[in-house]
Amino acid sequence: MSSVFSDMFLCESGTESTDLVSSNAVSFAYLFHVQEELDVTESECSTTDPRVPNKAIATILLSRNSGRYRVQSTSMSALWLVLDELAARLKSRWAHSGGIKMAYTEQLPLSDFYATLDRHHNSRSAVRRAEAMLNDSAHQYRIIQKRLLIRFKDSRPANLDKLDLILWQTHSNLLYLASCVEVAHDARDHAGHILACGTQLLLLLMRMRFTLSLADFDVLRSHLSPAVMECNHGSVDDSLSGWEETTDASLTYLLKTSLLKSYPVCGRRNDHEPEPIPKTNIPPVPLAFPVTTDKLKRHVAMVCDRLAHGLTFTSNRGAPQGRASASVR
């Protein structure tokens, strides 16, 4: 079974010049490829029970001569944990020496993010199918119970016609489907954790790739939220929409307002004043469970494309300006 193997390279400048460190300190480059054979066998890495987490290997390599770091992992979720910790430690290391600037100049790993997105969507679809089958089986069980009660209350009851056998079989099927729903919920939670880590990794790379400010990054994070588990639990407990439909609606609104190329900026007194929200007469449409994730994937790609052309969320709208990504070789 093939697995995604991810590499990340960092280049760190010397410690002699603090001005150079504060301006151009670290650059990143990711290499994603499919590796057919790993050091860990498939039987050790995968299990049939989704409640048992799969093993993941993450490594950080340092070149003493060039001062470059190489981060690699067998999964995107583990790669985000290592990258986030490494970035935090580098910022802490250079906090009192002028700061550090990290840049990412390669293509975003959207294909790997889409794979985690499809996996989570498929797990949600499996939960819906399992719950529908459980509901049908429970409805059949109640109907058989009512028929048996009517015959037991009759003064001259008719033959059971093997209704007791059907009741026993339906009860066994009900228990089996209940266990299937539990396993499907565990698989959905596992896929949700992987998607949350993949979203965190994508957001971190987008911030480095497009040199987003803290305010712009907060806006992007609020629309492309990594809170996957909260959406899943809210859709079950409070009958709310799931992560896919909520994120798709948020990105659609973002593309029609802040990231619109001809978005009007009128009535703003300064750069810190929030942009006016355009008035629309379109009635709100209830969010429904999407059949496919093609629309969401297209919106994620459109957000990345418009950010690559220089559009931001909090600055004035003008001609798109290119973003320079600094790196140290």
C-alpha cells in the first residue's frame, strides 16, 4: 500500500548579522512523492479498528555545513505537528536577535489536502448510511412488536406465522447495525482529526507562501477553520451543518466580498476600519450535505489563486501586487 511521504527543507542564516536574520532567515521547500515501500510494514502501520491510531514517523535532519533543516514524515498530520513545533522553537530562538522570517516558495500541497478532505467526506457519508439503515431496522422492529402485541391481546389469537423468528432476527440485525454506527463514528472522528491537522498545515504554508499579516491570517483561519471536530459534534448534538458545507459557505462569502478582484472600498476613513459588507437581496439558502467535494475543492483553489495575485483581506483593494518571498541560500 502506497503512502504519501513528505519532505520539508529549511535554510537558516548565520548568527553574525542580526539584520540579516530579521529580514531573511528561513526558507521552506516541500517535496511530495509516493513511496511504495517504507521501513515500517503495512501490518504495523494500519489496523482495521479506526479507534487504534496508525503509526507515523517524523524526522528532522540538520546539515551542519549549510545550516539547512529537512523535515520529513509519513503523514501530513504528523508533518504539521513537527513543523509547528519547529517554527515555534525557531521563533523563540531568534526572538531576542531581531526576529525571524519564514517563507515558503513551492507549490501548496493541495492534492494531499484534497485526499484528506475526500476521506473525511466519505466517512461522513458512511455514518449517514449506517444511521439510515439503523433507523430502518428500528422501525421494522417496532412494527413487528406492535403486531405481536395485538395478537397477544386478542382473545382468539391467530398463529404467529414465524413473527417471533423475524423479531429475533431483526433484533440481532439491530445490534449489529448499532455496532456498525459506532465504528463509523470512530472512523469519522479519526478522519476529522487528520483533516484538522491537514488544514492546520495548509494554513501555515499559506501564511508563509503569501506572507500574510496576523490580521489577514486570522480572517483566513476563521473562514477555512481547522475546527473539524467541533463541527462534527455540533452537527450531531445541535443538528447543525457539518464542516464541508460550513467551510464551503464561508469560502464562497469570502470570494464574493474580501477576495473579489473588483471589490469596492467606499466610505472607509482609514486602513484600520473594517470594510463595508455589500448589501444583497439573495435569500439565505439552507446548507445541505454535499454529494461531492468538488465545489469545496474549487473554492479552496480559488482562494489560493487570488492570494497568490496579491489580494488581501484587510488592506485596500487596488491593482494586484506581487508578493516577494525572501530566501537564504
